[in-house]
Amino acid sequence: MAKKESTLTYDVVLRSVKERQFKPIYYLMGEESYYIDRIADYIANNVLTEEQKDFNFTTLYGAETDINAVLMAARRYPMMSDYQVILVKEAQNLKNLDPLSVYLKNPQPQTILVFCHKNGVLDGRKKVAGDIAQVGFLFESKKLYERDLPPFIAGYVQRKGMTIDGKSVELLVDYIGSDLNRMASELDKLAIKGDKRITPELIEQNIGVSKDFNIFEFRSALINKDIFKANRIVNYFDKNQKEYPIQKVLSALFSYFSNLMVAHYAPYRTEAGVKDVLDLRIPWQVKDYMLGMRNFSARKTMSIIAAIRETDAKSKGFGNSMATSGELLQELIYFILH
């Protein structure tokens, strides 16, 4: 194959398009729609001029067409343009892609064929997958892990000509999560305000998340063993359960203390060693784990993980008939902090 799927990144694909080194086919697939949309949108908006699009840009939908109709359009020649673009949305609904292999043996050199296959991937064992990768780009857009979100935010903000502090990054990660389209939309909203630095105050004013009562501050209070602050935040969560359901809070705590357990048994319990073993992408992220190792022994961390699991079970009705979500969190933080 010309490209190995494992090494084909969003940046590689987009750079190739920006340099106008076009491929006959771009098969964009995966669980993360953000990168699929960005590549497809860039091709749609930049390969042709507005005048050329009238005759040379075609959008088809997988649920309303078949592969033969797609290929019939692909075999046409462009009019008054060097290229034509065929954009196939909802490509996951196309039933049989085998005819595509025949087309790719001799693709129309002036056609740029773009498939958008969301919420799934093309079976890599099929011949057509290898044929696509041989002559074009077979790109899988994967969901980001939580550890990948801070670098994504930092990079996005930098491209907007802005800066952002660590607390603000954590606020956005905790509040928005891994929905990259929403994350980009909220960051664009902040960029429009004209401020060159994104701060917790700016986020609170324009996105709505409280800079003082959120999962990041809750976790920080526990790590620092700030009993008063932790209880204040739990009370806030209890009054705002729609925004902060107990499962969301427990998931964040489980993630932190699970990583803390790994950090306790890192080969080198230095900042560099912990950063490496946890695969943290930004240096300031490691400080919470260094402090956590000082305040919670490995044995206590193991017990906390078990307590979080027990609380999760109770919150779902197992062995708990009376305690509210707020009461369950109160019991959990008492155990963590004592």
C-alpha cells in the first residue's frame, strides 16, 4: 500500500490537499466526525472557485444513491475547470462498494472523489479498502482519548492567535468532553470576543460553566485535601444534577485515581517518569499526580478506587434504597479525605 492506515493522520491528509497534491479518492471514516467534516469541508471550499462549482461540484447521499451512480458522476469530465469534486455524504449507507475497485484501476484523473463514512469504518479485510489506500487516502478519524484533549485545545487556540492557561483547558475538558465539534464551536465563540487570552472568567461569562464549581475544582479540592471546598462543590453538584450528574463526577474521579495508581508504580516516580508512564501530553498535567502521590498512599488509592465503584453501583440502585446522589458523594469524599 502507498500509505499505511496507522500512520495516516489528519495533518498529513490536510497538508496534501492544501499543497494541491490531490488524490483520486479520499475515503474519510470513523467515530470522530470532526476530522471527517474538516477535511471534506476544506476540499469542498478550496479546490474549486465559486464559478467552477456551478458545473463541477456534486453532492450525493449514500442513503439516496448507489455506488454505480457515484461512479457514473466520477467518470465525467470537468467543465471549464481542471478538476471536479464529487462529495458522497452518509457513505456508510452505500451497500456494495466492489465496483469502486474496478474504477480505481483507472480513475478519472480530473475527479476528486470524497466519501464521508461516519460512525463506523470500512472493513479493512475487503479488497476495496486496500485499493483505496493504494491510490488515495483511507483515513480513519478516531475518537480522542481524554489525554489528547488538552493538546487539541492548545493547538486550536494557538491557531486562532490566542493563549489559554491550564485551568481553562481543564474546565473545557471537564465541561465539554470529547465532542470536538462542540469544543471547536465554543472556542470559536471565545475567539470572536477578541480577547487574546482565554481565562476561567472568560469561559464562565461566555460558555456558562462556573469557574469555581466544576469537576476540575472538585478534583483539585480532593487532591489538596481541602474539606471545606470539596463539600461546597458537592452541594453545588447536588443542586445542579442535570449539569453534573453523579455518574459524570464519578467517572472523572475514577479516571484520576486509576491514573494515580499507575503513577504510584511508575518505574521512576519523578515528574518526567510519571508524565511518561501516563502518556501526559502537557507538562503541567503531571503536577496533580505528584501531589496526589504525596497525599494518598498506594493502598489508600486502591481503597478509593473500590469506594468509587461501590458509590457508582449504589447510584444505580444496587444496595442503596434511600441515599440521594448528594448524600452518596458526601459519603465518598469523607472516605477519600479521612
